[in-house]
Amino acid sequence: MDDTELHRERILRHVSPIITGRFLGFQASYTREVRVGRPLAVAIFMLAGVAQLIAALLRMKPARRTLKELKKGPEFLVTPVRLRDDLGQTYEVEMHGQLPQSALHRGDLIQIRTQPQADHTLPVKLLQVVNLTTMQPLTPRIPTQWSHLGPALLLQAGLGVTIATVVLAAWLR
């Protein structure tokens, strides 16, 4: 056993939904992809295709994305955050998205609200931070499936639903 193993700090992962402690810092960030479900991506792609077909007939330039692009989903920033409670135990949680750089300083007293992730091998996810030193509530923002799909494509899908409904209603009469 070498010296690094003797003094290695034990990091706790799965904890209660509320943790209060001193902010130790952010660890190295990386990106993770949010997958869009295949049925949702196919449905939006097909419905938007109806509107794009009408737009092509009217010689308009529709927003066009491939099904592969839609299924890929947005990437978001994952930053491990460490804090130490009054008993000296160190906790690591994952923050998805970003906070302003000046929001947290090493040594600030913080209270975080967490939620377990679907993959239980990962640390709990940070939902909200309250910096008790400055009394500032903070919520990290991440891209969602809806922001990834974009308003233009969602409007086209809505228009596609309307057109398909009108055509189906006329055909059934």
C-alpha cells in the first residue's frame, strides 16, 4: 500500500435527497448525450414531413433535419460537484447543465436537493442549490428534448397533424 491509498478521501455517493455542507469545488466536466426515444423521433419526423411536403409544393424552404440527427439528442454538460458535511464526510453529486461561475466559491455553505438517476451506478443528480452564504437559490439549466427538436420542427409537426387530420376527415366522409 502506498501513501496515496493511506490518505485517500472516501467519497460518498448515494445519499438523502437534501445535503447540507461546505462547497469543495467542481471536478472536471464532460458531456453526455440525451437520447430521444425512437417512437417520438419517428412520429415528429413523419408529421413534419407532411408539412415539408406542402411547403415544397408551395416552393417554400422548410426546416429539414434527418431522423439520425433527431434521435441523437442534445448534449449537456455534466460536472461532478463535491461538498463536505459537518461530520467531515465528502459527497459527490452530478450537476447537469451550467451555473454562473461566480455563484459558488470554495467554502460556501450550501444546501442541495438531489434525485437518483436511472443508472444507479452514477452519483445522484443535483436538482437545485441554495448558497446559504449568500442566500441565493440556483438551478442548473440543461437542454431538453423539446429544445433539441426546435420550434420550427415542432411547428411543422403540428401543422402536419392538422393537415393529416383534415385529409383523414375529408376522406372518411
